[in-house]
Amino acid sequence: MRSQSSRLIGVDIAALSDEDLLERVARERDAEAFEQLYSRYSRAVYSVVRRSQADHGRSEDVVQEAFTSVWRSARGYRRERGSASGWLFAIARNASADSLRARRAVTVADPPDQADPAPGPDQRTAAELEAFAVHSAVDALPQREREVIELAYFFGLSQSEVADRLSLPLGTVKTRTRSGLAHLAERLAGERVVL
Amino acid sequence: MNDETTFNEVEEMLRAAGPIETPPAHLRAAARDAALGAGDVVRLRPPVRMDGRVARVLLAAAVLTASALTALVIGVGGSRLTIEHHINLSGAPSAAAASAVIDVGAADGAVRPLVLHVSRLAPAPKGAYYELWMQTGAGDPTGMVAFNTDSGGGVVAQTTMPADMGWSRCWVTLESADGHRSTVLRVA
């Protein structure tokens, strides 16, 4: 089994970059590298899919389809064209769009009289891409930093409330929050999408 | 750009992104099987086939468990089920961003499976937990399953209910350590 052979020759899969993992999937059909990509990106991919799919069961099917595409299409990834994270986002979004297209009846409506005030497709894509980058960066944080960041910023808990829920001293929560933000800033440098 | 400005920008991005949704645990194996083909997957244990008598005893125990007990369930996965109904729940004012879907499966003998998918519900405070309730007509509410969410606000909790049990109300409460109870999710 390839995943065993990668251990035998001393490759630490968890330490590889996303790009290296994709190359291992493409060239060596490395199942362990694929599993590592799933661990790193399954929550971010699922979150992107859930934005457009109302149904949980269908979301699961789309995530499954997206990771099947990762396995099948890894050879098409080119490092020089962009990050693995961006490529995975495109795969997830395409899988979701394909699923919606397959279910939607084609209707031709009259053009609206007024411009739609909702964000246009480019803005929506930019927001989804940014959210994907943020979610995958949060998932890459050490557990002790990830939990305080999620509780504070995704649920709006105060630092005292976070300390209470995690049974930690307030000072520890503050330290972990700051350290988590620093790691995120490093990882998200240049990710802000402005249209 | 100084640290504070950078941190402020990261904080803004975090708030704009919103909570991460956690996929059910069983999806990992399903995605791997779908991508690599089931033939490539090493099965650590052969599937266990139960003898009919043992299965009936276990089903009876499951009925009792579903109606009388609650279990703490965190991130339980399972195989895909044939879904007969979806029940959509939305957040009460104290948990406005939260939502949940209950997939009610087809009856399997005396019981039917229920899978509760919760999103964006903050983990319960220390010593507290969440509980799913169902009520039939004027009967007493039945606690179906107790659970907590992860730091991303998600969980998939699985339980069973008697196949012939109906329900007219369905909701999720936060059960506090001091005995206080408040509704956090109700039928949308």
C-alpha cells in the first residue's frame, strides 16, 4: 500500500504543504496524501457547499463528488498557476454548481426593470473564496488556538465566556487568541479579496 | 502595517466568514471510497452480521433507550439512511444564527433512525448540554438525544425512535447545570 511505503521511507505526510500533497496524489496516487487533504479541507469545502445547498444529504453528495474530483483531476493542478487552496475552492464550487444545474429547470424570465441590489456573482464568489481561505486557515491552527478563535469570532463570545466554557484562565485565553490571530495573519496575508 | 491593524483586519475577515460547518464523520470514509474505489480501502474489521434473535433483542433495547434515556452524542457518524421526512429547525432569539435538520429515516423493524444535523449553535456553557425533544399530542415530551456542539457550532447526532411514534412538536433545549431550561431551536 502506498501510504505505508511513504511512512517507510520517512515522509511525514502531515508536514507536507498542500501543493506537495496534491503532487503526491497526482504522481503517486498516494492515498495517505489524499486523506491528509481531506483532513485539512473537508470543513472548508463542506462550508462552501452548504452555502448553496439547502439539503444536508445533497451537500454530503457534493462534498464526496468534490473529493472524487480532487483524486481524479490532481494531475491537472499546476503549482505555478496558483495555490492548492484556490484550486480546491474551484473544485468545490464547480461540484456545487454542477449539482444545482442538474436539478434546476431551465426557465427564461423577462429581464427585471431594476438592478438587483443583491451582490453580483463576482462579489459572491469573492466572499466565498475569502471565507474558504479563512476557514481553511482556522482549521490549520493548533487545536488550543482554534477553539478560542472559533468561540470568540464565530459565536461572538467574550473572552471571559470563552474562558468559562473551556475551563481556562482568562490570561490563557488572551494569549491563545493573540497567538491564533498572529498565525492567521501569516497564513491569510494577501488573501483579502477586494472587487 | 502594525500588529493591531493586521489583527483588526483578520478579525474582520473571521466575522465576515462566519462559522465553519462540520461534515458528518461518516463522510470521510464515503469520500475516500468514492474517490479511490472501495477496492483500495483496507477494511480493518469485517462487517458483523447479527443473528435474527440477537438483532431483535438489540432493537427492543434500542426502543427502550430511545424512549427512556438520553445519551451524550458528540460527532456521531453512520451509514446513509433512507430518509422519509426532514424536519427543519431554526434558532430561537437566543441562538438566532443556529439551525438544524432532523432526517427521519424509514422504519427498520420496531424503530426508525433519526439523524440530527446542527449548525452554528455555540457549544453549551460548562456543565450544560443540549437536548432534542419530541411530543405527541398532549403526551409528555420525550427526550430523544442529548448532545453538545463542537467549537465550530456543529454536530451530527444519531438516535432512534419507536417506528410507530408520531410527533406534533419538536424542539431543542439548552439544559443548564442549575436545572434551568431554555429553547434554542424550534420548528422553522
